[in-house]
Amino acid sequence: MMKTMKSKILPIFLTIVIVLLLIPCSKAGAKTLKVGIVLPLSGPVAKWGVSFRNGAVLLAEMINAKGGLNIGKDKYLIELPEQDDKFTAEGAATAARSLIERDKVNLIYGGIGTHLVLAIAQVAEPAHIITLHCAGANEAIAKAKGNRYTFRGYICYNETYPGLLGWVAKTHPQGKSIALLGLNYESSWFGHELIGKLAPGLGMSVVYNEYYEGGTKDFTPFLVKALAAKPNIMFNTSSPTPDWALIMKQARQLGFEGLFMESHPPSLSELTPIAGKEVVEGIIGVGDATSGPMATQGTKDFVQAYIKKHGTWDAEAIVLAPSLHAIFQAMEQAGSLASDKVVAILESGKQWKTILGIVGKFGGTRIYGQPHQWLAPQYVLVVKSGEDVAVSEIPVTEME
């Protein structure tokens, strides 16, 4: 009896072994490329942090689904260990140190705010780890700061404000006076300063310029003073979306009838529930075209995949995705993860066609002293019937 059972089991066992050996083992044999996420996943700008994180995760999933990255003779699949920086410089430095020393990351993705990026750089630069971030102020990528491995993937104020404000000056000639009310931190300071410099040349003027502290919910005291200056544009440079939604709602309640503008794509999934559809309608923003004839098919596919996964679209999810894919392609071209080799390729001015169909490059030497600014087409976005519609491509300053 026992002998008979053994005689039956042995062929079955051998068959299983043979089948397992025949299964393709490309993923099993792949190495791991670790992208360490350092973002505010809690605190006043957590919504931005979560959206940026979700965008990177989706991009990695799309690339991994195609077999990963071919770097040198090896295949790499992307992993994304993450740390919450809690929107503090100390938190960002601690997060970066943990990801570099414990997780052995090859790249850092994150930094919403100049204070965070500079804190990350203190840890990542000595370790020769490339960082891709979206901070606003020039210091975040200026050569004078000595940050050789720090790159900005967000197409920033220097690049978009001239075209955006120029479009408004032509399209809405009644928009002459601007009120600025921003969260009190570096990106807002820089945005306000730049608008103040650009406005006179376009026949505009800043009639109100103030900052509020994090956690503010009642903006009435600020808005009463702002409206007394009779602005016909209220511009958000860097305030978190929930704050901006409250500012718009309360401004309308106080009688403001002018235009709302912002430095970002309008985040409708978060703006609308707070401010309401009527207030959100007509907001002017700037960013990638994600729908309509101006959007690439790859971008539309990215948006649909994101909605399928998360139930709604988050405008910030796409902001860093093209430049992140460009860095992955530079690693493939270098045939190495060695940062110096990758940086040399990124600084060469090469154009990268990304998985989203967006074509761009790293440049910006004239302003920043080194080509560490992502440059790609940007569009004026206007909210129409509850959607942010790309209405015009604008010149990106450093591309000219």
C-alpha cells in the first residue's frame, strides 16, 4: 500500500518541479530600485503630500507592469519606502536620513517647501543621493547653495508666472489689481515677491499683500482689509488647498466678485466640497493639460488609471511624474545608479519623452546657475462646468 502511494506521489512531485522551473523568472530575478518618499503625510499640507505620493506610486506601477527598468545588464523594479516629514525641517532631515541609512534608497522624491528641501539636502547631498522636489523658492536649486544632486520637478513661478499673468492681462483686461494672501512660509514669500516685480510691467499692481499662520480658519479679518483695497484678482501662490478653498468661500461671502487665480492646477476634488461649485467655477490655474485636445493620450491614461485606483482625480498627482520618469530614463541611459553619471546626463539638456507623453528637459541655468529645473509645456487651466480645462499653452520662460 505504502509503496503504491509513493509511486503515485513521485511523478506528481516531479511534474510540479518541472512546471515551476518553466515559469518565467524575470521579476523574481530583478533587482530593486528604491525611491524614498519624503512628504508631509500629516499636518497642514497633507493632502498635497498624499497626492504626490499616490502619483509616484502609480508611475512606478505602470513602469513595473512593463517589466521595470533596464539599467546596465540588470532589470530593476521600483519600490517606494516612505516617511512622513510632517512639514517640518527636522522631520524632513530625519526622514531622509532614515531612508538613506536604513532603506538604502537610490533616489529621494519629495520636499514641498524650501525649508524641507534644504533640510533634505543637508543629508542627501553628502550621500550623493539625487533628490527630486517641488519647492518654490530659488534657493531650492540654486548653484550657490552647492546642491549638485538636487533637482526640481515642479515647473515653478519663474517659469510660469510671466506667461500666466500675461494671458490674464490680455484675456481679462479688467484684472488690474491683485490681492495676495498666503501661508507664512518660504514658497509664499517668494511667490508674492515675484508677482510684485512682474505686475507693473503688465499694467497690474499688488494692492494687498499679507500672510497668515498655519491653522487659520477664519480669514475674515484679512479679507476685510484686502477687499477695502478694491482688488479684482485674488491670487494664491502657495497656500494649501483647504485654506485656499476657505479664502475663496469667505471672500465671496464678503462680496468679492473678481477673479480667483492660483499657481497650481485647481484641485477640484478638495476645493469643491469646501468652497462649493459656484465659487470654484472660473478659477484660473496653471499646470499640465489632463483632458481635452491639448492633453497627451499618455496623460489621459494616467488620469484614468488614477481615478480607477483612488475614485477621484488629484491634480497634484501628475506634477512630478514626468520629471521622475525622466530621471529613471537617465539611469537607463547611464547604465548605472551612480549619481554622478546620472546627473551628468540630466544636465546635458537632453529631451525626455515620458510615459505620459509629455516631453521635457532639465534646464534653468540662466536663473539658477545650473540646469536643475524641469521644463515642459504648461497650460492655463480654467474651471468650466466642474472641470479644469486647458485653454491656452503658455511660454515657459526658460525654454525660450
